[in-house]
Amino acid sequence: MGIEQEGILPGGRFSASRTTQWLLLWILQFAVFLPAAGQTQAPGDSERDLIEEAVRIQVLHGRVSASGLQIYRVTGLKKGQTLYVHAKASSGYLDPVVALLKPNVNLDELARKPLDELINTLSHDHDPIEVTRQILDRFALAGSDDFEGHFYAAFSYVIPADGEYRLAIGSSLVRPSFGTYRLVVGVDAPQVISGLPDGSGPAFVFPEKDVGALERGIVSVTGELRSDQPIRFYHLADLAADQTFYAYAEAITGDLKPVLTLYDFSDKAVAYANFAATDAEAALQYHLPRQAEGYRLGISSQDPAGKATAGNFRLLMGLNAPEVLHGVGEPTGRELVREPIPVHIGIKLQQITSVDQKAENFGVVATLVLHWQDPALAFDPESINDRFKIFTGDTFSAEMSRRGQLWPQYTVVNQQGNRWVQNRVVVNMPDGETFYLERFSTTLQAPDFDFRDFPFDVQKFFIRIDLMAPEWMFLLDEIEGYSEVGDKLGEEEWVITDFATSFSEGEILQRPVSRFDFEFSAKRHVEYYFFRILLPLSVIIAVSWILFFLKDYAKRVDAAGANLLLFIAFNFAISNDLPRLGYLTFLDTLLISAFLVTAVVLILSVYLRRQDMKGRKTFVATVDRYVITFYPLAYIVTIGAVTLLFR
């Protein structure tokens, strides 16, 4: 009889004889050792490892400007291997071109200046497409601009000999562009052409040089800080890691105590100098631990308690230039400060809907145009399959708010009430060029009205535009030949004599902002005032003078009293058109003079009537002769006296 034994296997319980048990143990041992034996003995695995080692893919990111190239070293290439390259814009507006350079190419010939000179020379006789072909034929083993009708670049090339090769990436010559890119390089990896794979294997592509690591640059600026504008900012260009930024500020005039603060992209302060505002100089140094984008340097005149000093300053900013800390160094090298984006502006005045002299405002219908180019607004046209984006109504402003991006928003400083927008269109081009057009109607304040010469006055009107962002971000400039005054304004009382545009500095939240003034002057149609006021007034004065030839002094008194009431009525009629002024207009001077002279004539007429009733005929006749002779002179003297006393 066999011996029975109960045991447990991973699957449940069983009972078996000893023979069955040994059989199961042998099977288990075979199952345990089978995978290990298979791994060491399966044919072809060594070859597969070599194949996997040969397939390498690397993904790189970078930025190119409108001109200039980024050079990479591609190492460890073997004869017969196939190199695959794919380059595509990752942000902004970039139409890339990539090229595998010939081994004997002198890289100095590919520096920005000599390459631009060569391109300009070739462009005299060839179109940009042909120039691109000639450049690639001259310097490259293989290259690509557009791949299969797309804006990205891609190519494959069989390596002719072992060694190290150089790969160049830049902007297309057919359409100069700029922006960041994603570059995928692979060896014996055809999937690279799609641009989708991630990196695998050890790195084998390296920048020809650490761009900007040793590049020096110094910028010198001057400016003014006031108690009402105690701070200015300077936006820095994108800086590479492991560089050192230096800044030095000194007061030139006034009691200025400059404070320097370096902010990162989140507006977190990363370095201070002269924080307590105790010295007339400040020196700042900061080592960049990583790629720095969106940094800005602020110079302030306020101490921690908020007390502000004022004066002019000189500011030096340097990259890898330690001498800046001592206030020395000539401007040289790369651009460190992002200049404010110029915003070209123009206004067409198309209608004057009203001029309210009492309220001192006027209504207009006008068209405003803004034109600027901001790299942050650039986009890949292939992403929308169109050459531009169009925004209507408030969609552009909403899109900028969604993206958290600034654009040259503006306010009409002398606007009263709402601005009714009839049309608003924004056209955004792939390179960031943007056109903003708005036709609007609104009521505008005219605080410069001066009625001293009314009705022969010439009044000044203006439309004043202030940008909302500080002037170190956006700066207004004129669109040449755009601003104008329409031929048919719809306002018959006024005739526009001339117009002008000017630029100055405004202020919002203690920040200097760029200001644009569209000014025009207008005079009145004086025919109305001549025939309706001045001519009747002259007739009344003449009639008053003729009354002196009337010997009936009782009727002369009645006529003088009627003239006095008439002048008072004239004065009330004119006052309804003008605000309650603190000075006299020219017409007021005439009316008051006529009023005073008429009052004197009335008094004199009463006096002569009484003397005539007393029988003093000779005296009355003598006075009459003098009055008739000097009556016009009395008006002239009275007008002069009123003008000197009250105007």
C-alpha cells in the first residue's frame, strides 16, 4: 500500500501517493528553472539589444529670432545610419528651417551678420525660395523648410561616414519668423518624422555652445522719479541659466535715494539693493539659477515707510559684466532690456454731433485705429488654416483676459458718460502684428473753452487717449497720414480751422502712461451773430443817436427808456447760450457799454426835459450840440473802460 499525504498547493488542497508527490515536485522544479534557462539560451537577444542601443531619440527645445541660427552637435554617428530630424514651432510664430551642415563648413560664415549679408546679396537676383535652395546647397548635406506642405521642417539622411555632425535650425527665409521650437532628432528611428516620439537613450545632441553663457551685455538708461511717480520698471530679455545679472543706480539730481528690486515672472522679489533708501547709490547682483523669462527690474524712490524722494537717475544693467557694480561700463553686447512695444495710433473725426457751450462739452463720431506687433500674440497659422484671426465686439478683450495677457487697452480721458461702439474689429496676424479698429460715438469734455472773444472766438477741442499699461510696456506713436478731420461734420455753427496730433505723458496709479491728443480748432460762422445781434444793435445805437435831433424831450425820454429795456432783453438772450462765466465776453462788453450809455442818455433826456420846461432853451440847445457830437465817442470810451476793468 502506498502512503497517503495531504498537502497544500497554491490553488487548493490535494491528496496523493508518494509517487504522485515526487512527480509534482519534478514538474514544479522544471517550471521554476525554465524561464531562467530560456533567458540565457534564447537565440537573437544579443542582436536585439544592439539594435535597441543603436536607436536613439532626443527632444530639444529652444528659441530663434527672425535672423540667426542655433547650432547643435550631433555626436556618435556611424556610417550607414539614418538620421531623422523634425522641427516644429511650439509657441509664437515660427516657420523653422533645419539643415545638416557639411563637415567643412566654417561656422563663422553662419554668424548673424555675415549670413544676413549673404542673404541680402543673393536676394538682389533671386526670390526667397531660390535663396533658401542656394543657402542649403552651399552649406548643408540635407535640409528642409516645409515638409509635405506643412510649416514644420523634417528630413532623413543616410550618414556617409563616422563622425560628429552639426545641425542648424533657424527661421524660414520665405517668411521671416520667430518663436520657440521643439526639435526631435533620431538615429535609425523613422517615427521621428512624425514629431511625436519622446526621447530615448543617452543624449547625443548638444548645443554648439551654451548660448549666452559667456555673452556680455551692458545697457545704460536715464530717467526721473517724482513724488507722484515714484517707480519705474524695465523688462528684461529672456536670460539663460548660470548667468549673473548686475545693476547699478545713482542719483544725478535732487534728493533721490534709489531702491533696486529684481522681480521674477511671478513678481516675487528675488534681489534688493539699498532697500532702506538711505544711500544715493544702489548696486544689485543676482545669479540666475535657471532659465529666466519675464524678469523685470524696478527702480523706486520710496523707503519702506512709503516716503518718496525725487530726482533724476542713471541706471546701468549688465549681464556677466561685474564692473557694472561700480558704475562703470559702456553699453555693448546683447540687448538686455525689452523696449516698450510701439503702438501706432490714429483718429478720423467724422462727425460733430453737437456743441453744448453751457455744459462745455461736444459730441463726436470718430474712428480709432491702433497698430502694434507683440511677439506674445504670434501664433502658428497652420493651427487655424488661415492667414489671420479676426475678433469682433468684445471677443478680443475677453480672449486676452482669458490668457492673462496685456494689450494696449486705452481710456478716453475727457469722455463723459458712455462710449457707444458701433463697430469694433481686431485682426491678429501670425507674426503678432495686430490691427484694432473702433468706430464710436461719445460726448467729450471741452475744458479749454474761452469765450472772451465771443462771438469772434476760436475754440480748442481735443480727444485725449491714455493707455492703461505703463509706458515702459507700450508707447504710443503716430500712424503717418491717417488722422484727419472729415469734410462733412454735420455741425453748421462751427468751422474747423486746423487740427494737430501730439504725444505726451499721462499718469495712472502713479505710473507714467503714454498719451495721445487729437486737437482741432474751430471758429463760428459770424454771419449769424452779425445779422441777428450786431447789426440790430448797431441800428438801435444809431436810432438812439438820431433821437437827439428830436426837440420833443418827452418822446426822447420814452425812446431812451425803450432802448434800455431792449438792451436788457438782448443780454438775457445771449446769456442762454453760454455758461455763467467769471469774465465778460466781447459781446457782453458791447451790450454793457450800450446799456450804460443808454442809461446816461435816459438820465440826460430827463434832465434836458426839465430844463426845457424851465425855459432854458439856450442851455438845452448847447447841451444837445455837444451830445450829438460826442455821442459816438461815448460808446467808444465806455467800451474801452469796460474792457479794461472787467476783461
